[in-house]
Amino acid sequence: MKLAVFVSDYRMTVDTLDRLSPEKMGIILVQNGVYHATLKENGTPSSLLNKSAEFYALKEDLETRGLDASKVDSKVKVIAMGDVVDLIFNDYEKTAWI
Amino acid sequence: MKLAVFVSDYRMTVDTLDRLSPEKMGIILVQNGVYHATLKENGTPSSLLNKSAEFYALKEDLETRGLDASKVDSKVKVIAMGDVVDLIFNDYEKTAWI
Amino acid sequence: MATTKLGFIVQRPPYKSENPKLALTHAIATQSVEVYLNEGDTVTADIAFIGDGVLNCKKDQKAMDYYGLTSTEQHIKMALLVDINIWVCKEDVEKFGLSEDDLVLDAEEFGADMTVNVVPYGEISKKMEEMNHLLFF
Amino acid sequence: MATTKLGFIVQRPPYKSENPKLALTHAIATQSVEVYLNEGDTVTADIAFIGDGVLNCKKDQKAMDYYGLTSTEQHIKMALLVDINIWVCKEDVEKFGLSEDDLVLDAEEFGADMTVNVVPYGEISKKMEEMNHLLFF
Amino acid sequence: MGKLTIGCFASLVGSLNLDFAVKLSAAAIEKGHTVDLWLSGNGTMLSIKDQRPFKDYSHLEKPLKELMAKGLTVTACEACAEARGYNKDVTMEGFKRHSMDWYLASTFSADRVLHIGGE
Amino acid sequence: MGKLTIGCFASLVGSLNLDFAVKLSAAAIEKGHTVDLWLSGNGTMLSIKDQRPFKDYSHLEKPLKELMAKGLTVTACEACAEARGYNKDVTMEGFKRHSMDWYLASTFSADRVLHIGGE
């Protein structure tokens, strides 16, 4: 399956992401999930970015938190809300908000 | 200071407990915090129980979750809500709900 | 004549938020979904408990005694009574040192035929593929 | 003639729950607390940001542009304007690879004299001892 | 064009989950899709009329009314609302209230479902 | 006997935080202490009258009224309530509404303060 996974937290209390193994996965960072796209703790980028997936981060949620959209990790594509709609309808079949 | 710390979650998203170093600390496990008193993951008790503190778990919150109050870790004293009141007023000076 | 299959994945423990319980009450509501649909059409909801979500299945929950609240255990029994498929991840049950004896597995006292199935994660993963939509709680 | 000292400890990032913002608005409310108290009595609230809480202090927050919401940054400035003491844990700022340049440090544009103090955790710990009551957000 | 059913259960005012659900609905409608929005649990808070707009709090009554005018269907779980004292009298005009089966029925004809659960 | 001021900010119906705050108040009053209870943020949800008692949801209107009769003072943050559309008309009798300074003032004479924040 083609699964779009929404991550809305920085500190996650579930390990679901480690278990999911769809044929194609997109990880859409929204709300506090966008910290994964920019923060490095002790110099190390978020381990979430090691997953085999396409990564997206919502521009407005980055900027709401004072994070510079031009400084996200190179694996992450910065997108707008309209792009989220297109990803849901065109690129993936199912969604998971974890 | 003498600090009573309330822990109400099993998966914690803050590391505050690791930083606190009061002269005397009581850790009162309530709500989902009571899982720390009984669950062993892969045979290991919760690392929270390694702190240097007195441990308490609220009986009604254990039993609400189907946990047997007679099977809590030997470090943990099972208490009732009235005991929580006494701990707050008699044994500690300040509280922290983290 | 079509069926939409929903997969409810409960990944969090009970009594922190309402969500695990709402997963069960929403699944149970499939019983009356047909009033909104055309003859022959339906929606099903299967439930899988994974990760800390398996703690919802611990038996002997006393939420009614202490909080005046229907326990998650009771809701699982009601779901069995209306023939909802329920799967519990075996690896997670074992990780917590629990056995099947610790879990609510049936609702025989209500006359339910269905039972809770403790299965390897791989089986839950396969079910997820078969669903039309996934809802994570 | 007495003063009750409250220590507000913000340990979580902004915009997940309202709490970090409510810590600031409640601290600011010390300005009007005396209407409830006897002449000469007062309550003060000092705020410390620790752990992920330091992310509240990131500057250039655009919450108003995108959500029509006063940003946590603005609330920090308002707190400075009414002379609230604010400490930010230095070790946590550094752990995130942030520098003082990334943080809201003053509210000069509003004419505030107070500034945010980036200090070692040990200093925050000492302040906690001095407070009458602690409130963790 | 497709149909998107969004369910929002986790709903702290401060978490911005409800804000996200409303903004995503707007973006989908803008692109010509149909959207059903279901609120359950504390999400039913969104159904109350006369929310006072303060800049310190999310204020969604206005954008929601605009979206309803553009065809958004928004429904609150009736039991979840009543349990909180959100009675019919205080419900925003145009906001539907149904039992939980409504949400499930909405997914029948949906091309995509986004269920915002969380904590 | 002492005075306990409890603040409850994190308040999902399902988290049982409000239930905990009400039960702790009851236990403290039972032992002869004085209790002030402050609700802010989503905790203001507790102030609404006519919450319908269902067994599937926490129902705190009844125990709260009993505690108020025994001397519990309970106050909701007025701005937090208004922002959610919890107007004076739908507020439970005996439930006070004040600005945030009330909570701070309550701590002045409190022997102990328990602030239930969380997420």
C-alpha cells in the first residue's frame, strides 16, 4: 500500500512508525512534528529522518514556530497546505495520523 | 527542599525528573503513571524506580487499569487518595506535577 | 452492494485520552451504519491493539467502581457481542510479560460468539493492507 | 507585608497544548493580583524554560500570520514588559544547537527594561529552592 | 475531484489539531474536493456558538461558517457533546449532530479518510 | 488544618485529570482542609451546567455540587471559558469566573499548591 503518515509531535509516545512497512511511505511533518525537520540534538538530526520514506514539512507550521523553512534537512521538502491535499489524493492511498 | 513529584504518564515526553535533585523526593504514581509500578518490559522494571526517592502508587488508579495492587514492585507503597492529601501536607513542602 | 473496510489501530494505553474507548464505541456503531446507506452496502470496522495499546485489553479493570465509567474492558466485550473482529499483537503482550490469562478474551457471559485474537504483528500488518482506510487511535 | 514567590517551570514546546502560553499569561496576571490581597502583600511569578520548553523562546514565530494567534514570542515580550523574571536553560539551548541570536531576549521595541537570562541549569535549580511554590507546565 | 472525510478526536484548543482540520478542509474545498468533517470527543467543543474571538486563543467559528457556506459538512458526535453539556441550544447554526455511525457512513463514499486521533 | 490550592489546566475528559482534581479536593475537604480549585484552558469545560450523565464519560457535575456544598471554592478562568463559547448563561450555579489573577491570589494564603499542567 501507499501510505501517507502524519507526524504531529516531536517527542513521540508510540513506536508505530518503526513497525509500518508499506510499499511506499510519505512522512508529512505537521504541527510540532516539524521540529524533526530542523532540530539537531547534540549535532545529530532526528532519527526519524533515517526511515525509508519521502519527507515533507508544512511551511506554515515551521514558520509559526520560528523555524526557517530554508534551513530544513536536505531530505525534507517544504510544502503548503494545498500540497498536503494533493499528496493525500494523488500520491498515497491511505493515511495514518500517529 | 522536600518535593512530592506526581507522575501521571507511562511514556514521558519530558526529562524533568532526571534533573530534579531535592533533598527529599517522593514520587507519587497516579493515572497512567501507575504502570511504572507494575509493568516490566522485556523483564526489566521501569527505570523510574531507580531514582533515589520514596515511591507511592494510587490504589484506585492501579485497579482501574486492571493492575493487581498486591503485585507492585517492592519499592512502591500502595496508597489511597486520603494518603495523597497527608503526603502533600505532612511529608513534603512543594509539589511538581510533571 | 459494496463493503468499505475500516481498520482501527489502537496504539495508546487506556485512560489517558478518550481515544481508545472512542475507537471501540465508533466500531460498535457499525451496527447501525446501514440506515445511512443503500440496501446491501455496508461499512465494517476491525480493531487491532498494538504497542502500549495492548494495555487496553488487561482484564479486571475497575473503572466503574472508582470513576463511574464504563471500562475499556467492558467496551471490548460489547464489541465482541456485536461481532467486531479484534486482534491483539502477540509480541507486545509478551514484551510486557503478560499472558493470555491476563487479557479479556471473550464475552461469554453476554453470549458473544466472537473472541479476541492474539496474533503476531505480521498478521495485523497484512490486515492493514486489506483495509480501505486506516484510523489510528 | 508578605510576598509569595511562585516559580513557573515550562518544560514542553509551544503549540502542542495551550499550557506554555497559559504559563506566560498567568505570570503576567501577577500585575493585578493585589486587588485580592491586603495592602503590602503580593505574589510574584518567575518563569524558567527548561528541556523542550526552551523552544518557546525561539524568535520570529509567525503564529499570528498563520493561525491568527498571539505567538508565544509575543507573550514573552509582554512578560518582560511587566518585569517578570525569565530564565532559559543554557545547556538545553546549546543541546539544540541554538545560540542566543536565535532567541527572543528583549522587548526593547515596547520599552521593556527586563531581558531574558540564559543561565546554567544549576542556577534555575537554586531558584526553585527559593520559591514558595512550583508550578510545572 | 474526490471526497475527503476528516475525523478529529484529539482537540485541545491549544494543540492546533482542530485548526489543522479546518485549514485542511479549506484547502481541499479550494481544490474542488468535497469534505465531511466529523468531531468526536473533545473535538465537539468546535460546535459551540458565540465563541468569543481573542487573539490568545484559536478562533474557528468564523472560518468554519465560511467553509459551511462553501459546502463543508461538519458534524459533531451527539453523545460526546451532550456529555459535556454542549446542548442543542448552544450549537452553532448549520452544525449537524449525529451518532457515531454517521462518521462511518461518511467513509463509505470517501476516496480518502484522515483520522486525527492522537492524545 | 491547611489550605490547598489546586490548578487544573490539562483537562481532556478522557485523561481523568479533572476527575483526579475533584477526587483530591474531596479527600482534602474530608480531612478538614480548605480547597480552592482553579480551572484554566480546557479545564473550564467543567464549568458548564447540565452535563448529561452517561456511563461512557466522566461526569463531575454531581460530585462537584456536593463539594461546593461542603465549602469547595471552584473558579474558572473567564477568558479561557469565553473563548470556547462557555458563556455565563451556561455556567453551573456556584461556579465562579475570574481573571487569572484569582489563581495567583489564592496561592498567597495556600499552604500547598498542586498545579496540574501536563499536556
